[in-house]
Amino acid sequence: MDTAQAPPESLPNRRIGERIIEGVILVAGISTILIVALIFLFLLKEGINAFLDIPLRQLFGDRWYPIEGIYGLMPLLVGTTLVTIGAVIIAVPLGLVAAIYLGEFAPQWLREILKPLIEILAGIPSIVLGFLGWVALAPLIQNAGADTGLTAFTGSLLLAYMSLPTIISISEDALYAVPREYRDGALAIGATQWQTIWRVVLPAARSGLVIAVMLGIGRVIGETMGVLLVTGNAANMPAFGPGMFFNPVRTMTATIAAEMGEVAQGSLHYSVLFGIGLILFLITFVVNWLAARLVGVSGARTKVGGQV
Amino acid sequence: MSRQQTQRLASVLITLTAVLVFVPVIVVIVYLIWQGIGAISWEFLTQPPRNGMTEGGIWPAILGTLILTMGTALVSMPFSIATAIYLAEYAGDNRLTRTIRMAIVNLAGIPSIVYGLFGLGAFVLAAGFGTSILAGSLTLGIMTMPVVISTAEEAINSVPQQFRTVSLSLGASKWQTIWHQVLPHALPGIITGMILGLSRAAGETAPILFTVAAFYVPTLPTSIFDQTMALPYHLYVIATQVPGMPLKIQYGTALVLLLITLTMTLIATVVRTAVRRRRDW
């Protein structure tokens, strides 16, 4: 706390009132840390039995049959991984190129139409996109020759568009942060616009682009309702190969959403679902922590207004 | 290939890819309106469902979503704005501040279904609120905090330093300066962030699955300890759990939910643009 300019000492009541308010504000700030800790502790409390009571060999086995009391997480981990990889393959090129287009190619008037369009995409509830994936997109994919329209690929496609707003807006900021002089310098020595972007702007914006992709991945891993509706929810181990993207899968998030409503509180199944939540929490925690380390959360956001 | 040809090719490919990104968004919106608009009538918006949900309206679900959104605002707003004031005006460059920022980044990244689990464990079971509007609002409120905190902090930071200097030099205390000078100027930005956060909360399904949402309740909720129907969950159940559900009603429900969240996004965008235009510093 800054104490460079203490208020006048002649107003004791005002000072006490202010101390109280400032105390409340400090508590609010600290509460954010407490909430993260509480979320972790509650997941741990309810989920720990899954890791204590089930032999690790079975827990990471490839059979998920809760009815028979077999809780192998592998099919769910594979499902989440497949859907995530597919979404990344689709969303990263689309998102980065769209950001380049917005930042470097699009005329001003078009940018003012397209940027709100991204906010609209971000504002569509995932259940609405999931619903459209279920009633409209899945039949299209089935007609295209797949055995079923509810596949890992359908989920990837849906999640790719759900993560595009994150990827586009963060990478656009990263491109925008590259100093004008870099572009002017490259263009002045005769580089074309594309050479400038490819050799100068993109490398300079690299760390921001990596963060954009990481946060996009974080969104994809955690998305629930979309994948619940369109991936077919079959907890099988797909045969390894490119064809596995076109089989039904089941993700970790969808498993929690689909099964938590039916389990008895305190049962092993209940603990396992919380255990999956704990794994998801840890994955996103690590992804966000890494992304934040890359930006330097502490250093980058210098105070603009706080130097009183 | 000469570099001019590369330039031309790159520019064409980039434009085509941009088309791939933006056109589907327009298609989705137009398609949903086209399919859903026929279902929307006064009765659809104001009546409860009838005949196993295959007839009638979706009023209880709309009302439930509005109540939950208000509950979310009540939980999220005081905490988030206080935290934003702390970060913008009081926090020094120290370990505590860095930890708080790290916590906010992590809160923003936690999957919504994990918030749902937390709400179930903490509010429904441990606190004993049961499956209730209170438990759902607390869960959604915590989920929206990161968005509201970061936009509010940005709004507070964008108030020019001179405003504070002048106020302090006239003898106002630090808190008086914040309350009378900084917050009024930051208010539109704070409201923008709040509405954006709430529009997200209004559309969320996963956090309310186990904390508040009911498949069907014959009466409207009368207390914060009641369950309620909510639009996102209603859409999920009628699309997947009710056999023989008319498609028209499904599309109509999806359209109503979309219109509610998009209206909120739109209001937030308009407020922000208007404020930026009018800003006189």
C-alpha cells in the first residue's frame, strides 16, 4: 500500500472510517485467492477417495463401466485429448489468420463490422451452439459419409469455433502491440507486406500468439455442453489412426455433466466424478499458470492510475 | 515464385480463411432466427409448458434465467468491484498482488463444469442450501468474478491521474477521491464489464446442472431456497431427454436464449462505444 501522502491527521473519524473501508477492500482482494483454494479443497475433499480406493492400474485402465464399478479414466482422457487436438488443428490456423486479416489486411469499415461479429460469436451460449451441432451439423456430417454424425470431429469443429473469439482477440492484441516502426522499417527496405508480416511482425508477436493458443486450448478442454451433445458419449477406446476422429468419444467434462445427476452422494462413482473435476482443475491451472508466466502477470500490467 | 506473387497468394489465402471464420457465424445466427422465429408468440413467452412440454410456452424458464442473472449480479458485483478498486488503487507491486492476479487468471480458466462441482460440494451440500436459487447464484456469481474484476480494473485505470491529483490537492482523502472522482468516471466501464459477465452467466448450463436447475417445476419459485427452471438447462433437456419434442419449440427456445444473451452483449457494446465517443479527456 502506498503511504507517500498521508491524509491530514486532524480528522480522526474520517481516518477510522477509511481504514475500515480499505480493510474491506483488501479482504475482497484476498478473497479471490481464498476462492481458488476453496475450489481446490472441495474438489480434493469429495474426490480424494477415487484416488485412494481404486487401484491406480484400474483408474488408468481403458474400461469405463460405472455400472460394474469399473472406473478406468483412459477412454475419457483419450476422448478429451482427441477432441482438443482436432479443435486446435482447426482453430489455431483459422484464429491466427483471422487476427492477421483483421490487424493487417481488412479495411477500417470492414473491421468495424467483423470485430462485433467476434463478440457475437463469444456471446452465443455453448448450449445453443451444442444444440445446433446436434440438430443441424451432426446430420450433415453423417450425410457426408460417416457412420454417425456424433463424433470427436463434430466436437472439434464446434469447439474450434467456440475458442476462436479467445484466440482471435488475444492474438490481435499481440499483433497490435508490435511497434509501428518494425513494419515501417521492413517496408522501407523493400519487403512486401507478406514478408513483413511473416518475417517481422509474427516473430515479434510470438509470445502473445503462444498465449492466445494456450488460452484457446484451456477453453476447449473445459467446454462441456457442446461436447456432451455432439460427440456421441461413447466411452470406448478408439482404434489408433486418423479414423479415430470420426468415432464417437466421451470427454471428461461430458462424463461429469452426464453422470453426476444419477449418482448417490458419497458413493465411489461420485468421488470419481469429483476426481475428474480435480484433474480438469489441475490441467487448466497449469495451462493458465504457464500462459501467465509467459506474459509476466506481475510485470506487464503496470499501474496507470495507482500512483497516488 | 516471385515475392510479388507470394504476396498476392498470401493475401488471397488470408482473405479466404477470414471468410471461413466469419461467414459461419452469420450463417448460424440467420439459420437459428429462420428456424426459431415461427415458434415465438405471446403465448410461448408468457405461458408455462403443457402436455409434457410439447405444447405451451417457456415462461418459467425465462423467469428462472432472469432471477439467476440478478442473483449472479448481487453476488458478483460487490466483490468484484471492491477487488478491482484494491488492484487499481491500493495494491503495491508485491507478492500479495501477484498472487491475487494469478488467482484471478486461474478463476477465469476453470471449466464451468468444475464450478458446478464446486457449487454442489460447497453450497448445495456443505453449506446446506440444497439445490436452490441461492446455491446457483453463488456458483454463477463466483464464475463471473474474473471478467467483472478485469474490466472494472481497466475502467478505473483509464481515469486520468490528474483527476486524482487535483482531488487530493484540495484536501480530499484517498477514499473520498476514489468515491467522488474515480468511481463516477469509471462507472460506465464497470457496468459494461458487469453486463458482459452476466450475459455469460445467463447462457451457462454446466454450473447450474447440479446447483439449481430443475427439469420441470409446476409453480414459480417463491424463495431463494427454491429450485427453478432455467433456459439453458431447459434447452438441454428438451433437445436430448424428451422424446417426440417438436423441433419448432426446441429452435424457439434456443432463439429466445440467444436473443437474451445477445441483447446483453449488445447493450454492453453500445454503452462502451458511447462512453468512448463522449469521453472528454
